[in-house]
Amino acid sequence: MNRTIWRNRSVIKTPTTRPDLQRLLPLPWNLWPAEARLLLPLIAFWSLAGLLMLGSASWWVASREMGDGAFYVKRQLIWLVASWALLWVAISTNIRSWLKLAGPCLLIGLVMVGLTLVIGNTVNGSSRWLVVGSLQVQPSELIKPFVILQSANLFAQWKRITFDQKFFWLTIFASLLLLILKQPNLSTASLIGILIWLIALSAGVRLLTLASTAFTGSLLGTASILINDYQRMRVVSFLNPWQDPQGNGYQLIQSLMAIGSGGLWGQGYGLSTQKLQYLPIQSTDFIYAVFAEEFGFIGSFMLLLFLLLIAFIGLRVALTCTNNQLKLVAIGCSTILVGQSIMNLAVASGVMPTTGLPLPMVSYGGNSLLSSLLLGGLLIRCALESSGTINGSKLHPKQK
């Protein structure tokens, strides 16, 4: 039996959802707007393709170091299941509930970031992780969705809230950025700073205020580079990696060689040679170089088109939102998913200095996977609520 849905003065005829699937969905699949219907399979494809890419990038190293070629893939698969459960919670939960949680979660995250400076696990000179039993927690990664949500809370009501409220939350944001810089983690601090700035810009905050904030942020970033030797050397090696090919320029040179070796069509899945003993951190920061070597220019071009499609759908979701908070959440989620991906690709191809930003849903790491899929779930939820068919107390007549 077909169900007829009147929406926007047009008739849409779609089959009813199977009862067993309906129990898992926040509303019938045939009521989902086109943006949500596209986002869910695209994010599923992104995460599963990322798992396959991680398998290729990590197999040789895992075999030598762990005695099991599938070691990293197995661990990532566990995190993937947990992350998809979190995505489904995000899809099934009203955005208003997430917005209420944003403030307390952001404050907890701020404390956890501060604890990394006191009792954190130091790796390569940076204290970014807290060890909880057998798990390593990276608060600066997990806090990203709540930065988006609280930024939407703040800037959507910017002209209506008191100065004390503005000052309090801006101080929290500034403290978070300073603590992340102290770890030191310039790349994540820059990404979060740009994210907050873009959300404020989208909310209509005065350009003079935004310009002064951008100037202050640039000064902080420059000061961090001048203070920290390893950050300064990364910038120097980015400008001319062949000046020190066996030292600071080694990562970028090997990455460029991997990308160049891919040619037009690539060497084929699993056939990268740079990942064997030349390209460092090939499972995280430089996993795109392995992808480019195996799938070539065509594969890289298709990846960029895929990211462009995600960005386009995210923009469509934001434009259809009538609620300012929903609009800002959609913009923030799209910015992180697509912007961080572009930054990772830019680093591997020598367009930007080397940073520690993972490729969302592809690079190895449970914290990044949890954060990315939560962002994907929030974006889908924004698409559902923007259509007007699901919004807490305002349901489509067919749902009542």
C-alpha cells in the first residue's frame, strides 16, 4: 500500500517502510528529506571506505610491529561500531536536547584538556592524551561537536543575551584555545578557532569584531610558532623540504613521492610501495598519500568531488533551516567534516605545513572516528528537523 504525502504543494508517493526497519528510524524513511537520504549512505560509504583504506595503509606495519596485519583494522572496527551507535543516537535525539547538553559537556571537555597538561601522556613532545585504563582519550578531538553546539547556542542569540553571558562563554572558548596551544597542538587550536569564527560570521556578528578577533588569533598562532621550535621547523621544512631531506623535510618528501608515484590511475589497492618502509605515520596524518599512490589522480579527483558533494548537501541543509541554531549547527558540522579533510589533503600534498590533523573517518583513531560520526549524525538530524516533518512538538500530520 502506498502512502501519499502532501508537502510543499506537491505529491510524493513512496512505499511504506518495513516494520523491522521502522523501529530503528526516528521517523519513516519515506518522510526523510532528500538531504538526509543522501547523507546517511554517503557517510556510511565514507566510513567503510575509510576502514578499507586503513587496512591497506596499516597492514605491513601492523604485521611487522604487532604480528597481526589486521591489528589496527580490528581495533578501528570496534570503534566504528561504537561510533555508528553514537551517530544513531544523534539522529534520534532532538537538536534542542543536544544544545542543552553543549554547555556542561564543553566545560567538562575544557577540564579534560587542562588535565592533559598535568597528567597527560606525552607523545612526540605533545601532551594531548589522557590514559583511562587501556584507552587513550584525546579531549581536543572529542570536544569539537560540543564547540559547534555551544557556538550555535551563543551566536544565534548574540543580540539578545547579556554582556555577562557573552563574556563568560567567550572566555571559555579563549581558555580552550590557549590550553590546546599549550599542549602544544597548533593545528587543532587553529581549526577550532576558525570554526568558532565562521559560525560567528554566519550568525551576523559585526565585521569589526570578527576582524579584531582574527587579528588576535593570527598573533597567537605566530607567537606559538616562534616559541615552539618543532612548529617553526615544520614551517621552514614546508617552504623547502629538500633543504633537510633526511630530517624535517623527510615526511613531506616521502608523501610527495607517494602521490607522484600514483600517476593517472594509481598502482592499485594495496600496492603502495611508499607505505612499506619510507612514508612515516602512514595510517594517520599521511594516509591520503597512500590513497593517492594506490588510486592516482583519478581517485584523488573523485575524493575531492565526494567532499564537494558533502559540502553542497551541508550547505543545502543550512539554507533550508528556518531556526538559526539549526542553521549554525549544520554549518559547523559541514565545516569540520569537509574543512578538516581538505586541510589533511593540503598537508600531504605540500600546500600547508605539516599538522597533526587526521583525515575524518579514514585515519586510524577512535577519538577522531567518534567525533566525526557524531558530527555526521548531528548534520543528518538538522536535515530531518529543517524539513518540518520532525521537530519535537511539531510533527507532520501523518505522524500524529
